[in-house]
Amino acid sequence: MKALILGGTTEATALARLLSGHPRIDATVSLAGRTRKPVLPPLPTRIGGFGGVDGLAAHLVEDGIGAVVDATHPFADQISANAAAACARVGVPLLVLTRKPWEPGEGDRWIGVPDMAAAAEALRPLGGNVFLTIGRQEVAAFEAVPDKRYLIRAVDPPEPAPTLPDHRLILDRGPFTLAGETALLEKHRVDVIVSKNSGGSATEAKLEAARRRGIPVVMVERPKGNGVAEVHDAEAALRWLEGL
């Protein structure tokens, strides 16, 4: 059986490792191409979009794909919506492989918001030194609150380039350590963190560091799913594929 993994996450890479050399499942990975130097999985990999629902549906039929695993980032909502629509159209089974969201614990000072515009508004009554850990594509939302000092961390430079009057950019890729995150918060005197609820361990240390220092976290909640079955680890996704 041919399988398509929509990837770009550590979960996708873990599944790719399990499927490498599999006797019955011939899997390929598709990456959106939004990261300049992606971590390539140990399977045949294509880079670039499909051209929306129509393009993906056509690819599934033309390539004889028997199953799709959507292991994209939890906030890649358009890609996930396209996958759900395309698979439903052509009758290809679809599974979502996603990391569990973070949950607030004792001592956390989370402010939950539905989107980036709301995250920017939530900053108004808070401190002046803001640590943005939201990736590179939605920084422009914070131009609505220009009177803060922004520390922006991303894997690649934001697009479009930030026009915030007072900002500093750090290019770095996780996983990050508690010691490293604590030192960063101290060095830049961070008053508030803005984060997506991406889940996973690679960037979780910032939340523990914030908890220990009593720093509030404006947490952007995940977009709603598409009614597709979900699993939270690569082994479960492998069992699903093997059961088809």
C-alpha cells in the first residue's frame, strides 16, 4: 500500500523512521516548503504544495495513494482542511497524527486567546518586554501594539519583515533547555511570553521557565479540528496504517 505523510514535525519524522524499509507500506513524505533548511525524514520526500484541495485529490488518485497521515503542525489549519476535503472526495482514509496540547499546571499564569489579533490585544495591560515564540508568519499582528519591546524567536526570518519599532530577532531551532530558556528570560528581562499551544517537548521549557519566574503567558489556542480521527504518537499511526 502506498501512504502519504504530510509532514514537517517531529511526529512525522518519527513515523517516517518506523516506515523506512517497511515490507508492506510504501510511504512518501510531503513538506510544505516553508522552512528554508528543513530536517529531511528518512523516506522519499517531496517539497511544495499540491495546489489546494483539487491538486491534492488529483495527486492521491494519480499516485494510487491508499492512506494519508496528516502529521503537519497543529496550527497548519489550511493544510489540514485541504487534506480532510481531498481525502473525503476521493475516498482515501485519513488519520491525524498530532502532539497533545499543553495544559496549564499549578503556578502557570496563562491567558488563553483564540488568535494572534486577540494575543496582541491581551498584551496592552501587561509588561513592556514581550517574548514572541509564535513562528515567523504572524508577527505582523503585533504591529497593532507598537509600544512594546519585542524579542522574536523563529527558525527563519519572519515574512514579511517586522516593522515593529523596537524589536530584536533570534534565529534558533529547538529543542530548548530549561537552563537556556531561564537565562534568556533573565537576560532580556522578559515580562510576558506569547506562544502557540503547539504541544510537544522541543519548546516546552519556556513554559516551565515562565512558571518558575511568575511570567504570564499569552497562549494562542489551537484551531478547531476537521472531525478526523487523531492519534498522538507515531506507533499508533503505524498500527492504523498496518490495519488498513
